[in-house]
Amino acid sequence: MARMASFEVSRVIEALPSSVQETAKAVSVVFDKKPRKYLTQEGIEPDTMGLFEGPSCMDQEGAVVELPPQITLFLENIWDEAEADEARFREEIRITLLHELGHYLGYDELDLTERDLE
């Protein structure tokens, strides 16, 4: 699953407009099976598919940043959402990645919903 997800992440980033690609490449993307216990204790739902943590690119300008921005994709949750269908899994990776990149770019949930990235 991680290999397929990694390939899809690369493909999605390469398909972005060049003006956004460099910004997108500045945030690391990591994979985990499911949200860890400390995240669920902080209110993250156990079936969450992706999570953006850290400052958005809008917050970083001239600021001292302690933690770098990071997107975590929870592969088992995405696989479950895709009902173990490889094509749907790739599509869910794309949607989840773009949703979390949207947070990195400073969009809130309403902005992302308006862009069909829920």
C-alpha cells in the first residue's frame, strides 16, 4: 500500500500547476496505518484519512518555526474507504493529499468543500 501511495503522491504533485508545485514540495508527506493513540486522545477521529500538522505556508513567512509542516496519510483508513479497490484507493490518496495540501496553503474546511476536496 505504501508503495502505491508514494507513487500516487508523486504523480499528484507533478500534476499541480508549476506555481504550486514548489510550495507543495516544501511539506513532507508521511504514511501511517491509522491515527496513533495520542492523536485520537487529542480529538482526531480514528477513521481520519489524512492530517496536516504544522504551520501553513502563510504562517511561515518571517516566523521562527519549531516544527516543519507535515501531511500524514493514514493508509489503512484510506484503503477501508476505498473498499480495497486499487483505483478508488489511488483516487482517495489524491483527494486526501489535495485536501491536506489545501490546509498547508491556508484554506479552511469551507474553502476545501467549495473546491470539492472534502
